[in-house]
Amino acid sequence: MSTLDCTLRLENLNGKLVCRETRGVLVLCRHQQEGKEEKQLLRVRMQNANNRQIELGKNTLKIWRQHIKQGKATIQFKEDNLMLYISMVKYEKLRSFLSQIENIGEIENSPKNLPTSPSKQQSSSSAIILDENRFRTKMTITKLKDYPKNGFPKNLQQLYIDGIKLQNVDIRWFDFFIDAIPSSLTVLSLAWCSLVYFSNRITRLRNLQSLNLNKNLLKELPEDVSFY
């Protein structure tokens, strides 16, 4: 069993707050019911809210580590589109804890859990899909569930995310989203997204030529991006 004392907050990608920011403890543990496979679990114990239990492994979609040295990280789960925001943790403890979560994912997705003799046709099809995604230059997202689980293609040039209500999305999530966009991007459209906040991290996209923010709730842009 491994534990992590931290400040945490839970919400889903639709902007619904599951737990306000509070001190709590994250616990990695195992659970097995008779006749069933053992499960790896993350227990979220919170001071000001009901405890929550989240299954790990395939349920863990992505871990953001950009600010890990500041004791911050974000974990996205498939279940309920949950986002777990972690902060106020010592760097070494956080790094070790996240590595354990990643290892659980690697174990559950290891070759021993896959069919022992997949057909050549299946292997070829998978390779083609992966290759197409790798070199994709244009992407359109119309629902939050369409957000790429494995990140954006490195050669992406045009990204259209129109008509998705993002007014309640956490500021840190939006910063992470901008950081995840490859620098090759030249066109970004975020029209009709009900945005109330816009990140000045957009300035890292040096090749960006077109930025569409029509029909949002923005009252002003950060000073650093006013030239857009």
C-alpha cells in the first residue's frame, strides 16, 4: 500500500465539480473478490467530502506532469471523465506515486493480457491506423469524448474545436490543453465554446497563423496574446 498526502480536487470534463479543493490522502491498494480478478485501486480520502474509489490500469487515460517539480499533477480517468488535480506535494513523493500508477497501467496492458496469436490481418490493420494518426495534419473535435487519448499528432497543422461548452473547465486543464498542442499548428479554431478564460500559453505556438475565438464569453485577452 502506498499513500500520498496532498491537496486535491475532482471534477469531470463536463465541468461538474465532484469535490472542491481540499486536503486529502491518495491510497494505492489492491482488492480481490472471490472468483474475480484482483483489481488495483486508487482510494481518494477527502476531508470535506465522501471518499471515492477509482479503478486503475486501463481506466487511467493520461497523466500531466508539466508542473511536477512544483508539486502539481493531473490525472485523467475514463470513468465518468474524471480529472484529479493534485497539488501541495513534495516533488520526489509525487514522482514516485505517479510512477506506480503508470506501472499499473503498463502491467494491465502488457502482452500477456493480449490474445496469444492475433491474425496477421489484425496486426496490419492496427499498424495502418497508428500510422495514419501519426501523420494526421487536420483534426476536428465536436465532443469532449473525442479528445485524443494519446495526445495530438506531432505534425498537426489544423485543429477545430467548435461548439463545445468549456466555460466551466478548470483553468489548469485549459493550460495543459494548450501545452499539449504541437508547435507545428498553424490554424486553431475555438468558436462557440463559451470560453470565459484564454491562456497566454498560446504564445508558444510560434507557427500559428489563424486563431478563431468567435462567439465566446471572453471580455479580454491576456496582454501577451493581444496581437492575435
